[in-house]
Amino acid sequence: MARLRRDTHTAYSESAALRLRAAWLYYNQGLTQKDVAEKIGVSRSTVIRMLDEALKRSEVQIWINEGIADCVELAVRLEKAYGLDEAVVVPAADSAEATAKSVGLALGQFLTEAIPDDCTVGVGWGRTLTASLASFRPARRERVKVVSLLGGVVEAHHINPIEYTWQLASQLGAECYLFLAPLLVDSRETKRSLIEKCGLKTLFDLAENMDIAVVSCGDIGPRSSSLSRDFIARHELEELVAAGCVCDTMCNFLDAEGRTIDHPIRDRVMSIDLDTVKKARHIVLVSGGAHRAPAIRATIRRVGCNTLITDEGAALAMLQLADDAAAADIKSG
């Protein structure tokens, strides 16, 4: 019997299931486009179109092996220098946006494999974490909870903290707990009221027993791209920098050694405390760019890190910081 051809039924022939089948046969099984066309009963031109669409939708991720050996070497060195369980290093990109995308894609692939059944996952937000959705393709999980670790913003553009948490939970088939509060409030009293009287205490209770915490961090300064730069007053940013701040981790501000900066803004930030994040059974830290190396180091010193996902530029800069710290210890000792 001749295979039924579906060229006239576009809606079916280009459905996700058939598109992914074509991509699997072509990339994983090594069939030619002609062979794929014959196997699934469409024309070769339709196969070409489906493969192109799969790439555009990030259903297929193509990784170039050139330079991967260097990235693996850097990862091993980072693990040793910072006491990590695992480091994932991606090739350097030529812009902050491209770096966020490539590091985010690596995060998506990691989370696809790392989240098991019976798991509570706490997540921050930012452009790197948002980029992870493009490569996040998990199986449906049982009894998983996804908990947002910090508040959001009234005016969201391409980075929407609610959407990130929701999409992550939806793809897992998980329960979703949203941090429905502004990132910054006007006073300590307002913060306390929102937590105790407006239902947010559930988030804080769940965060006490996280299996996985996924956080990012940013540098602080005039040219920084941390999430807090656009949400706090300029004079507050200048005060934080003057007090020695180098790092914004979930809108918690740290100095180079990971100590929390003593500034009034800490009482107005709507986020899970970093001491709570530190209790998570597995902490995933995600950030890239050489300029963020001090921030990444500060975050590791503050909350620890099991899995670090970063890029070559940050990895090299972090190793230099580790060497400088070791040399300073020897000199002072």
C-alpha cells in the first residue's frame, strides 16, 4: 500500500508532532531529507520547511563542537577553585544579550534533565532565566511545585517574572506559586503586611524546604544590566556602590565577600531572604559575562552553589579572582 501523502493537509503535515518527528529522523537518525520525506509521507520541500520551523521555534538546538574542549577545561577548573558539584561553561558571545541567551539555553537544557518528581523548585527572574524557556523541554512531572522567589514589576516588557514562573510550571505540569507583589515597597511595615496578611507567607514557608533554587545575579554600577538598575532610585544605587556593593542577587545587595550591604532598601525588597535560599538542597547559579565575575563570586560566598552555569568570559575572570585571593592569603599568612 502506498503511504498516504499529506501535502494538501497543511495543518496536519506541519503540526508539532510531525515536525518533531521529521527533526528527530533527520538530526538523530541521520536520514536524508528525501528519506525523511518518504518515511513520513510528505514532499522534500515540506521537510525542509518543517526543519527550518523547528529551528526557529527552538525545538531543535544546534551546538557547535569547536572550542567545547576549552569550555570543559574551564568548567573543571571552576569546580575545583570554587568547590562546585558541577560547572557548565558555554562559549563566549559578542554582546550581553547574546551571552544571556546562550547561558539561558544551557540552563534550559540542564533543568530539562534535573527536575525530578516530588520536587519544590524556587526560581528568580531576569533575561537569562527567561532565555532558558527556549530550550526547556521536560517530561511531565508528578507532585512538583514551582515557587517564585521575588516580586515583580507593574510595567513588564520582554521580561515578565510572572510569565517565566508560570511557563516553567506549565511545561512541567506543576503547581505554581506566584510572588504577587511589587519588587520594592515603600516601607518595612508594608512588606510585613503583605507577607502576613495578603497570602504571601505560603511562598516563604515553601521556600524553607526547596529542593532546587535557581537564581541569577548581576553587577552593580552605571553600566550594569542587573534587574534592579531600572527599579531603584539613582541616589540609592550610588549609596550602595559607595558602601561597597558589587552584586545584586534577587535584589539583595552584596559586597565582594558576599556580605549584605547595610542599607534601608533591604527592608523594602520583596524577595525570599538569601539565608533561606541557602538552605535549598541544590542551588543553581546562572550568570554570564566577565564583568559579572565579582558578582558571581560574591553570590557563591553568600549562598553557596552546587551547579554554576556561565560563559567563558566569566569563567576566566572568576579563575583570576580565585588566583588573586589565593595569592593574597599567602602574602598575609
